[in-house]
Amino acid sequence: MPSIVRAVLSAVTASCVVIGAAGCVRTPAPLPSGSASSSAPPRPFTVLTEQRASTTDPAGGRNDSDAMVTLDLFQRLMLVQPSTQLLKPDLAKECLFTAAQVYECTLPKDVVFTSGRSLTSADVKFSILRAVRLAPQKMSMLGALRSIETPDDTTVRFRLKYPDNQFGFGLAVPAASIVDHVAYDSDKLRPVEQAPIGTGPYQLDSWDPKGLTITRYARYRGPLGTDMPRIRIAWSDSPTAEEALTEAKAEIVWRTLSPAAIDRLQNRIVQDQDEGQPAGYFRWGLPRVVLQRLVWLSRSPYRSNASLRNAVALALQEDRTASSILPSMIDGHTDTFALGGEPKMPKLEPGIALALRFTDSSPAMEDLANHVRDTLQQKLGITVQLVTESERADLELRDSAPMVNTAVGWLQDYLKNPLPGSAGKLSNLEERIRSSSREDVQQPALVEIQKQAAADATVVPIAETDGVLFLRQRVDLVGEAFGPGWQLALWGARWRN
């Protein structure tokens, strides 16, 4: 894989911690809840996060917690290690180009869904086409797809519009998970009241208003087997998660923690080390894997106002630390957004009122949203109202994971929602990067995309930050412990020996 689409983030180190987020879901009656017992069972391995999952349907995922659930309950044809960009088979026995525009995958014969039905190439074709139809934005990494053929039960042949060095990565994103074509509706998302049917290392045991429980799937066949029999994923706020971590009531805290809580936990680790005693928890290192960005939403009537878009980008320049919509640790990064200084603010028409929402991934995002609102109001003299994630908005603050940790993966926010005047140019540049293996072809195209992004200012980078993941001292993450875009995946969770 050419270096232009290869991430150079260092491998995850075992010295840091991150916390998670969670969201809200209704109570599904038909899902199994386990057998009753006269005595309280031992507490299962517990993961706390603030951002609640909202669905078990791979095509319906809206946030990183949805992605975590999807990664654990289903398989995809391919698997990506985000730190190295190593692409290898997951569900497939192998996938390779048999011609410049033909990508072919061979399936094993012994894969069985949790429904008891054997998986075949028909399920793969159904799942990919269904996801492209129901979630085109999430499947944009498969933009070169022309058609899918299934000559037999174990062969899937993808015919492409042009040679695409990113196609295998597109088969590894959460939305590309394989579902049972007999059980899933081709045109509607599966309700949370109906149990998910997959072939992943886990299966859903129960889902309730406080979280969900997954158990090891005994008939799983793949490279990501786990020896963790049961895992509880629970929704939590920062104070609860901090207390649970320090009092050994949770094994993993993902995102969730406020900046103050993170500082307290890290100070306690240092204090324990200074006193010669082992800390009860540690922070897992995820250096600069998060890019906070402000995105103009396509339905906003103000999005077409170039003067306003430019003014918003200028207003944030003094505080901005990220200089491109492509993170600096990805090959091909180019500084295109100015940092610091005191740019002259343009005069805007009176009466502009914007609605700003933010992803509920952690308390830090709410703090950032308040800061951005205050900055835009003070410097531009406009009105900015914070709204919830479910409300219509003009702007959205995001820190969600990219589809996959490659240059093309990170650029999808911008490339798949272009301004009308930039659409043709961006499409040609993206195809040039995907269809060539020559760095002297890819590099200029990638630089030009980043320059155009700064000119359009529909996606404004704010800051690159470390991920926040805390683990109890007895816990480890082994192997491919994260999804393709640094989403937490629980197949790597283990007890330390």
C-alpha cells in the first residue's frame, strides 16, 4: 500500500487510559435476559461509556458506541489494524485483485450465524448492497463498486468502476458487516426489539435501559476469538465512571471522563508510583487519534454563504491547533488552515442565528461546544444556540472516529458532502488517489484536496487530541483491539496473567 494512504501513528502503548460515551435506547422485550438464579451471580467484566448505543443494525450506526457493538456482534470480510494499516482477512479466507477492476473474496464453509443458518456468498452480497442503499455515507469507501457476483456459495466477486487501492479497507468498516439475508429486511433497519443475527466473537445476551450484555459466541470462526465469557457494557456519567474505576467496579472506562476526572486519575497514578505501590488502573496510550472538527450540515440554509463559512473559520483560528482536516500523523498531511494570530473579522449581515450541536461522546465535547458558541458570538456578532443531537442544526462539532485510519478514510467527512462548485474536482482527485499506486500521482492530489477544504471551509479542524481509555491493572488489550478507525472493540479484552 503506497505511503500516502498509510497511517504512521505509533503502535498503541500500554501506559495510558481512555473513557467512553453512551446514549439512550428503549427497552426491547423479546431479547433474552439469561436464566434466573437464587444467588447473585459474580459481576461480569464491565465496560463503562457515556455515549449510548442506539442500534444493533450495522447499517444504522450513528456513533462510536454503535460501531463498538457492531464490531463485536458481526464480522466483516476484511480487518484493519489502525496503528499499522495492516489489511487482512476477517470473515473471508482471502481477498485479492484477480484483475485491475475485479476484487474477489473466498469464504470458509463452516461459518454459522447465531440463527443457526450457514453463511454463504448470498449473505455477503445482500449485506453490502443493503448497507450501500441504507447507509451510503458510511459505505462511501466502496464508491468504486459497480456490481457484485456470487458464482458459488463461497465466492464473492466485486466488479469495480476503476482500480481502487482502498476497496479492501471499505470492506472492513462497521457498516460493511455481514448479516443473515433471510432474517434482515433489505429496505429497513432492524429494530432494537429484534435480536441481532451475526457471526462475530460475541452475541447479544440482553439489552436494557442501563446498557447491554454480550456473551462469547461458541460457534465463532475467525481471527479474533476471545476467552471473555461475558461482558457488560453500561452507560455512565463521568463521576460514576471515575468512582467505579478507583473502586474496582469496572474494568474499562472508554471516553466518558471529564478533563478534571482524567487529571485526578493520572495524578493518583503518579502518587501511587511515588509511594512505591502499584496503581489500581492505568491509561492506555492512544496518541492523537481524535480530530475535533466543526462541520457545516448539508441542510443548513447558511451553508451556501461563503462569507459566513470563512468568518467562522477565521473566528476559531486563534484557538485552533489542528491545521488540516487530515491529521498530522497521517502521511500526506499538509498545513492548509492558518493557526493563531489575530485575523481581521469580516462584517456580516445582521440577524444571523445558527444552531450548533455536538456529539455526546464525552464531557469535553460539551465544554468545547460552549467555547465555540461563545467565540463565534463574541467575534462575529451572531447568535449561536446549542441544541441536542436529535435537533436540526447548522453546525455540528464532531470527534467521532474516521471510517478507517487512512488518508482517504479521514477525508470522507469532506469529500462526500461537497459544495456544488467543488464536487467534480474533488471526485476526480479522490479517484486519482484511489486508482494509482504512484506517490507522485497521489501526493499532489491529496495536497489539492486539503487546500480546497480550507477554501471551502465546510469542515473546519479544531484540535488533534489523544484518545482516553482507562483500564484496571488486571486488564489487557491484545491483538487487534480496535476497529479500523480506532473504535474500541472488545475482542481484545483479556485478564492479565
